[in-house]
Amino acid sequence: MYNYIQHYINGQWVDSTGNETIDVINPATEQKIGEISSGTEEDLDKAVQAARDAFPAFSQTTQEERAALLDRIADEYEKRKDKFIEVIMEELGSPINFTTNVQYQMGLNHFRTAAKLVRDFAFTEQRENSFIQKDAIGVAGLITPWNFPTNQASTKLASAFAAGSTVVLKPSTETPFAAVLLTEVFEAAGVPKGVFNLVNGTGSTIGNGISNHPNIDFVSFTGSGGVGTKIMENGAQDIKKVSLELGGKSPIVVLDDADVDYAAKTAISNIAGNTGQVCTAGTRALVPESMHDDFIQAIKNHISEYPVGDPKDESTFTGPQVSEDQWKTVQDYIQKGLDSEATLVTGGAGKPEGLETGYYSKLTVFTNVKPEDTIAQEEIFGPVLSIITYKDLDEAIDIANGTIYGLAGYVVGNDPEALTKTARSLRSGRIVVNNEKADFTAPFGGFGQSGIGREWGDYGIEEFLEPKTIVGLPS
Ligand code: NAP
Ligand code: MG
């Protein structure tokens, strides 16, 4: 059992001022694995005050000091590799290979990348007659979801520390234990007291409290669009800066010269990875009409290479949904697909055979989906793929750009001209050509309703800075 019923405020583990706790469930077993405290507004106030008090000194540390701190954080993070993997597997139900190679690794990459970038980051600049100085923004409130427990917290934290901002973190109540481990990392690495504060609790109390707090200067949020809207509304009251990393309905454009097996496997892995609970997942496969039948056959041939099952089993590719609520949401969408004129290729409603315990869904693929169908427009956040056919590349690009979102896009094929035209025409923050690996120095974020602002690398650091122009400075 993981029992972490304290918050971390001003460099110490402290009791909550309230008595309520929240159970944390392992979605693969449906069993309780521990509990956290349901923090109060008073707890939040103390954490914000600690961050406020720590800000003047931390914001004046040198770039080299902050780079060294980030390196020590990365070292301490690495020392806890096995613990991170165990905790994320348990709280999220994330399969062991994905947890090791993606979940654990992404969190680490953000700290290492920020350490490297902050050493050379230009915090000042001389232009014409102005001297530009970038000051840390102040106290940041960080609100994170459950689908990548260390990645999402780490990108925000690495950028904040690089910039010299102090923070209060509220992780998701679904996956709070990875943040407890991060807190242990920061303690061991010598993060000064008050620079990092952890308050556990619900979105409606702590999350809402952060976006309303008069002493918080910036809210960095990752999660759903609905909550993003509330955070903007709250932040608008005192002109708080907000950065929002929201959902997506990203296209995979399969070019007519693509290898059909490679394209089908790219599509399956997009919905199977992290059980489809990925904001950047490619969930709409746009396939040339002439390739359709071969593509469907390739999906059928390869789907069994992505087994759904116990996260602890090395051969498992896809685990359960994070919670019963998320499972029901995914099931509702699958039902909407079944009720539409789309054709079911594989999967469907209910749990896979033999997996009655745990919030498991079937890998589900629909074809003959129309671009305007609900399952082609709304984020499902589960292992559901919608296949849409197109006549020519211009139509594919129009369909690809035809949602309210714009977080990611994928292109699969060979012709350099078509790859370039497609990649450069997609209205999204991140385009991946032929499954190229991620670049942690490059910006991450969305067009349209996928969000506001950018994370990762130097763009991420910029979010935690306020540029100040000084003219007339004596030289
Ligand atoms: P969510 O409700 O947006 O939750 C994200 C975070 O915001 C959690 O820490 C949550 O707290 C907190 N929160 C909830 N209400 C809040 C409020 N009024 N003010 C401030 N913070 C608040 O997302 P979810 O329920 O976990 O997932 C729902 C859907 O969001 C998914 O189906 C998916 O479509 C989308 N989503 C997107 C991403 C992404 O990476 N872009 C990640 C996760 C989910 P609690 O601990 O109380 O939940
Ligand atoms: Mg859980």
C-alpha cells in the first residue's frame, strides 16, 4: 500500500488541515493500492506562500546553479528507475515495456534537456537601444492529468526550475504517487525549500483554487478542454497567464506509395500505445481509396501483435483504461461507432475475453467513417481508430485539418515531395514523418482547441519567463 496522506510544503512533509482522503485504484486489478490526502484551500494557501517566499532568492540564482540543480535532479531520478516503473504500472495500469521505455524515460529526458539548454539560454539580449531581460514569471501552479504521470509534471517542472520560477504542483488524483516519487527526487537533489510544493487533492478544490489564487502568477495545465476553459475563465479575473495542453484528434495521413503493412502497424500502435490515452495519438487514419481493402487486411493481419492484458506481463502491449469512468466513456464512443454507418473491422463493445477484471477495452477499428462523424471528430482517449478514405492529397489535407484540434499529425509514405507538402500543410503543433523519434528540444503544444502555449525545451522555458525591455540604460 502506498499511503501518502501528507503534502510537501516549504521543504517538509506536512499533515493536511483536513481529514479527508482519496483512494487510489490499480485499474488492472480494480483494487485499492493506497490513498492520498484530499487537500484543502488552507493547505494550498500555505504552499503558495512558501513558493512566494522562496521566489526572490531562487529567481536570482545563476544559470549554472540551476543547470547543476537540474542535473542532480536527473541523477536522482535515474537512481529511482525501478520505483518509478513500479508506481506508474500500478497507478495507471501502464504495461511494463511502455512504462520503462516511454513513461519513465520521457520524465528523465525533460530534466536532462532543460539542464543542457539553460546553460546557453539567452536571458538577456541587446537590440538597437534596448536591453531585454527575461525575468522568472513568479509562482506557477501546475495541474497535471494521469496519462503520463512523470512526463507531464517533469516538462513543467524542468522548465520552471530552468527559468527560476517556484511552483505548486497538483497531480491527478488517479495517479498521484509518481509525483510523490518526484518529490523524493527533489529533496535528494537539494531543491531549496519552498521552490517545489506538492498539494494533493481534487480538481474542484485544489485545481480550482490554483486557477483562482491571487498569489499565483501563471497556471500551466494539461488535461481536458472543459477544465481548460474553466481555468481560463478563472485566470481572466486577475489577468493570470495560462498555458493549456489539451486534447487532440490527430490524423495519420497514409500516402499512396506507403508500405501498407508499415502504415497499418503505425495506425495500430497509435491507438494501442498507453491504451489510446495519449493526447497526441493518431486516431484517424486517412487512407487512399485505392489502398483501402489492402489496408483493412493489413490491420486484421497485424492487430494480434498488440495484445491487451496484464501490465506486468512483458508481452502485453496495451493495458486497461485508467479508471472505470474512462472505460465507460470509451465504451460509449464505441457504441456510437456501432450505431453509425461505419463498419467495424475489429474489436467492439465490452471487455476482451478473459479480462473481466480490470478496465480493459478491445482494440477497436472502424472503417467507412465519415469525416464529420462523432468518432472522427471527438477525442475518445481509448484504443479506437477511425479509418477515412480520400481521393487525392488535397482532400486528405482538408480532412486532416477538419477538426477543432491541432495537437499532432502523422505522415507515412515515401515520395519526398508528398511527405513534405503534407507535413507542412497540417495545422498542428507536432508532425511526425514515418515514425521519427521525438526531439525533446523542440516545442510541444497545440493549434486551435488543442491548447495555448508550448512546452518542452527552450520554448517551454520561455513560458515561465516575462521579457522586460529597458531603454536608456547607462552603458
Ligand atoms: P481533467 O478533468 O481535465 O483533469 C486534469 C487535471 O485537472 C486533474 O489533475 C484534475 O483533477 C484537474 N481538474 C479537474 N477539474 C478542475 C478544475 N475545475 N480546475 C482545475 N483543475 C481541475 O481530465 P481527466 O478527467 O483526467 O480526463 C478527461 C478527459 O481529458 C480525457 O478523456 C481526455 O479526453 C482529456 N485528457 C487529455 C489529456 C492530455 O494530455 N491533453 C490528458 C488527460 C486527459 P482530478 O485529480 O480531480 O481529476
Ligand atoms: Mg487509478
